[in-house]
Amino acid sequence: MKKLLYIFLAVIVMLLPSCTEEIMDEINFNPNNPTDVSSRLTLSDNMIELGVTGVGGSMMFYASVYIEHTVGDHAQHLSAEIRSAEPTSATTYNNDWNTIYNSLWALRKVIDRCSEGGKEEGAWHNLGRAQLLSAYYLAILADGWGDTPWEEALDPSTYMQPQLSSQEVIYNDVFQFIDDAIANFQKDDLSNMGAQDVFYGGDVDSWLKFAYALKARYLLRLSHKAPNYSEVIAAAANSFTGVADQCLLTFDGSSSQTAAWYRMLQDRNSHAASLSLHDKLLSRSDPRDAIYFVPNPEGDGSLVFAENGSNVDIQSLYGVSGLSVPDAPTYIFSYHELEFIKAEAYVRLGGASNLALAKTALQKAISAAFQKPNVGLTADDAAAYFTDHVEALFDADPLSEVMNQKYIAFYEEEALEAYSDIRRLEAMGDDVIELKNPYNQTIGFPQRFTYGSSDVTTNPNVAAAYGNGSYVYTEKVWWAGGTR
């Protein structure tokens, strides 16, 4: 069939010697791959991609194993648990690696299109959305991979094998994107994405709050390198005031719209109930312990917790997550995260008044986390828990309790952020979250993700940085005290 099509096109060309370039463009045009796409459609696709792959993809599943939210007990996640092959392989995160760069490329086109001189000049709010999504993707890239192609990465006609940019340079651009987005969200703009805005339904005020939330998160992320807790609190003050403001990707639970962890449980069943997380909950008499874990649906009905570092590959043996339900949301940025950020910043500022503000923020964070839809506890439950079990621990060691409560609340959808927290805390000398996997001592804790094989095999600059992959155990990212 293809041969006949080529012959047909050849005849057309011979019969039309005066065929214009415009006509040839029409012949070559593929309606299923348009080159001129509105910013609204591109942004909508990228919001979904951010939730499905950027926040809720393979990186989250592996990070969950590394930080002991779960225990990998089958296939590649068992390999990650015992530090065999997966943490050092260039193929492990390759799909995520490619998706992030493809998304940044698409967002660059939106930025060009909506900037001065572009086809949609004056669509300032869409420009701001593209800039903020770029900041988010770029931070994921920097947090996961450290030094990575960026400044030369989106110009393939000039740089076929881009050099790596430093994580410090990348983070400068993250903050520039955020600041530019904040400015654009405050401009007059008659365009409205409406329902195509899958995060906020076109409400630009919500996007502005989201921008300030990201600024607070990433300012705190760099606190080992450049601590500025007053700026963190100032950014947070312009952000979310309740759960209604948080940024989510929601699922209706139908067969075509199910949450990431539910799909993982149904398709692979390769994450088991973590003993070390269970112990943290148990030591606090935390009512979430009875909700977070359930017996394995393929087992005998008993709830068995997997020891961290276990090399047992029996899928039906261990308990699984009780939060992995079809309609669980993916948290792009939760309200409880913002309150935890404020709590940590106030604790680090110190002084009686700041500690009082930290305690209030911690109470709000725990209350919001208790009321997550797939947890289902109440504000009264959270208040009783705080009074009976948390307050004394906070008074004894405020930083430790804030960070442990944040770690517990981030189960299971926010593992990627918890992974960044643990690396940052270690760099700052605050090892307040105890991990039990013995392979952390005998082999190492994965400090980063491996570069994607698509570039390791084609770009000598990336190949040199990758080596044999063992650097993931020894080379911390820049903001965690490393050099690359």
C-alpha cells in the first residue's frame, strides 16, 4: 500500500511541474500531528502529563521504596529494595526523562507563542501557566538528576549533543520562571482556559497562589545552600489558605481514569507494607496506621509487614496500601505541604513566638492530611491526636516532629517530595527520619536518579556523567551538598 501511495504522489508531481510550495505543504501535512497548536490545548496536555508522569510516574514508585514508604517486593521494585541493578541502570527512569524534556519543549513553544510578537501575544495568563509548569518540570529534573542538559537542550538544530548545565544554574531559571509567572498572572487578560485548565478551571487567582506555593517549596529546598526562612514564610503567606486552594489532578475512578497507585497495585502488586513506616505510626498511636495498610488481596487475610531490605519475592504475603483506591487524587501541591513548609521555616527561625507559629502550622498540616479523601479521618480526630500524642513530641524536638509528621502525611502520593526532604535533611545534619534498610549501609542510599538511556547512548556528555551508574550512591545533588 505504501509503495502505491508513493507512486501516486510521484505521478501527481510529474503532472504538476508548476506545483507550488504551498500545495506541497498541503500534501505533506499530517492532520494527526499538527504543527500549530493553541496554547490552551498544549497546556491542558502538560497539566495531565505533569500529574501522570512528572509527579505520579516511575520516579514516585522508586522514591517510595528508597524512603521506605513501601517495600519493593517484586520485579524491578524488589531490585530497587535490595539495590540490585535498578537504581544504577540507565533504563530505569528513561521514560520519565524523555517525558520531562518533551514537556519542556512543548512549553517553550507556548511561551514563545504567548510572548510579545507571538501568535497569542496578550494571553498573559497562559504565558504564566507555561512558565509555572516549566518551573515545576525543571525543578523535578534538577532534583532528580542534578547537573543535566538544559541551556542547550531545547535547541537541537544548534546543539545535537547538549552540554550539562549545573543544578545551581537550573534553579536560577526555576525561580525566574516562577517570578515571571507571578507577574503575568497579575496582568489583564480576557482569555480563559475554562474546563481545559484541569487544575483550576481557568481561575487565575488560584494559579497565583500555586506560584507562591512553589516559590516557598523551592526556597526551602535550597536551605542548605542559601537559607532564607523569612522569604519562605513570605511566599507561603501569599499562597493557599485552605484545602480548596491546593493543586490536584483528580480521577473519577472509572476504568479510563484511575489513580497511579491503584493502577500499580492492580497491574504489578510490587509494593508491600513497610515495617519502618508502620513502626513510626505505631510509636505515636497514630490512627492512620489502621488505614494506611490492609491485607494483601491475594493473601490469606492476615496483615504482614515487610522488613525493609527484605529479599522475599512472594506477592501474596505482605500487606499493601489501603490508600490505593481508584479515585485517589495526585497531589501536584497539597495544602498540608504548604503548612508543613511554614512549620519547618518557623522552627528554624527559632524563638518562642516562631515556635508557637510553627505549632499552629503543624496542627493545620496534620488536620488537612487526616482529611485526605482516601484517609477519611476528621478534624476532631486530628485535634485529639495532636493533643494526646504529637504536642509533647513537638515540644521536645520541634524539627524532628515536624519532619516526621510531614513524612507520614506524604504517604503515598507525595513520595517524590519526601525523597527530596530526606536528602536535604541529611545534608543539613538533621537525620531525624530513621530509615531501616540495611542496604543503605552496605551498598548505599540512592542520592539521585540515573540519566536516561536515550541520552546516555547518544550524547557523550551525558554518557561521561553517567559512567557505570554507580555514582547514584556517592554523588549527592548540589543542593544536598554535592558538586553535581
